[in-house]
Amino acid sequence: MKKLVTLLFVCLLLTGCSRQAQATVYYMNTVMPLDIQGPDAEEALQAVNCLLRELENTWSATQGNSIPGRLNRGEDVALSEAEAALLDRLDALSQRTGGTFDPHLRSLSLAWGFCHEENQGEDFRLPTDAQIAAALADPQWDLGAALKGYAGQEAADLLDTMDIDRALLNLGGNIQTYGEKKDGTPWNVGIQNPDGGDYLGVLAVEGTASIVTSGDYQRYFEKDGVIYHHILDPETGYPADSGLRSVTVVCRDGMTADALSTALFVMGLGEAAEFWRGSDDFEAVFITDDGSIYATEGAALSGCEFEVIAR
Ligand code: AMP
Ligand code: MG
């Protein structure tokens, strides 16, 4: 049975002389509500839809004919300059984060049953230490921690070539904003409560940006009262046990935002704060195991109590 069903509910509205096009699509195992406004809204919506499909086919390791899929089978793949540059960027992000973001963890994710193959759903299991060691010794490309952020960025870059005023692209919790809101106020992005229910706070973001959250509640299973989630520590091979429930990163670059949200989750609050102090391209919000909220000093967080992480 084909697992990937693309839902495209297109809704076109006329707002003044400008146009608005909305749709909910399904790619990368994620429901993605898209909302685009501007004279080219309809064309842009179709173009973004095609782009997301193409990026999934090209870069999702679960697609057999994707570049990671073929590389993982040991095939010789003739990469274009841009494709090779993308893989180099991923490796550079891995280096920058001391390996806490590791785009080569597919064998490990499969060992834990966190996979979404065609015809094969998640099959959670507790791997043995030998299976974890074997998986860590078998690096296979998996862009799952960076692909949606990259896709949001590519979509924003595409919108930039069209007559578009603003857009809000929700790629499964990876939010990509484009342009300014009509009333000039910042975009407001809710920070999800890891335990469900209402948003814990609101992040205000100006202009075009990526807002990406990694959380232990996004994909997990429970065995004998223990929760095992999908963000894996490349050092131990186990789900990262860093004292964090979620990390939200705001960054002008989508792939960086996505890779960093995963990396900071693995690092834990202390190391992540130090990493932020040594960087100048992102802000972050952290929720810890005890429900405390921390935000770097440039993050415009409101609606909740939190501690500020200073430079
Ligand atoms: P994210 O939700 O962006 O944090 O990405 C998590 C997904 O990336 C997982 O479902 C795995 O496919 C993969 N992954 C898990 N742990 C890591 C890691 N430490 N570095 C890079 N990718 C990871
Ligand atoms: Mg990520």
C-alpha cells in the first residue's frame, strides 16, 4: 500500500487586491499547512508543492531512489555541484556541533525501529548493545534532522523569486516565515508544551526566518515504563538523555535551524548555552525535564515565566 498520500486542499481567497492561497500537503511523513499571500499566491503554492515533493524524492533516505538511498546502498552516484555542496554543508554542521548532529545515523535509527519505509511503518524495539555498536559502526545517510528545515529555506528562496508578500509554511512543526505580516507586527510562533495541551509561550519573530523545534514528545515509544524517543546521542547510541524535553531554534537559515535544534537537544542545557555564546546566528528556547523554560537573550519569548541565558 502506498504510504505517502499527498493531501492538497487548495483554498484561494481574495484579500483586497492581493491573493491568498492555502493548502495542506503531506510530505516527509508530515502534514504541512501552507499559507501564501501575494499576487502570485496560486502559482507559488503549486511551485512550493512541487518543490517539497522533489526535495523528498531527492533527499529523504526512506525513498529508495533518493541520493541518500542510493549512497546507502553503496551505489556510485554522480552528484551535481549543488548536491555535493549540500552533503558538505551537513558534514560541516556535524563538525560545528561536535558530532551531536550526525547525518549518518540511519542504521542506528533503524535499529531502534524509528523508520518510515514505504510498506514498513515504525517497528519500535530495544536494540541490544551489540546491535547498537554494529549500527554505530555502519554510517548511513539520514537527513531527517535537517531536511524539513532545508525544505523551508528552499521554499522561502523560491518565494523570493515570485511576487509574494508573505507566507507561513508549517512543515510539521518546522515553521518557515516569509516576509512581514500585513499589520506590521511580528510573526507569533507557539512553543509547544511537551506534555500536550496549550502552548507554553509565544516566540515573536521578525521577517523571514526558520523556527524549528526538536522534542522528545515528537516520536517515541514506551517499554517497561521507560520512554525511548527518536533523538539519538551519537556517542552512546541511545536516545539523548540530556535533561531536555525540547529545544526551539530561531535562525535565518532553515537547515542550520533544524540541525541545531537536534544538536542542542543532544548537548543539554549547559553545553548548548556555551555553544550559543560561541555563535551569532541563532537564538533558542529550552524546556527542561522539570518543566523549566530558558531562553537566550535575543529570543523574543513571552506568555510564560523563563530564565534568560545571557552572553
Ligand atoms: P529532529 O526532529 O529534527 O530533531 O530530527 C530527528 C530525526 O533525525 C530522527 O527521527 C532521526 O531520523 C534523525 N536523528 C536522530 N538523532 C540524530 C542526531 N543526533 N543527529 C542527526 N540526526 C538524528
Ligand atoms: Mg532537527
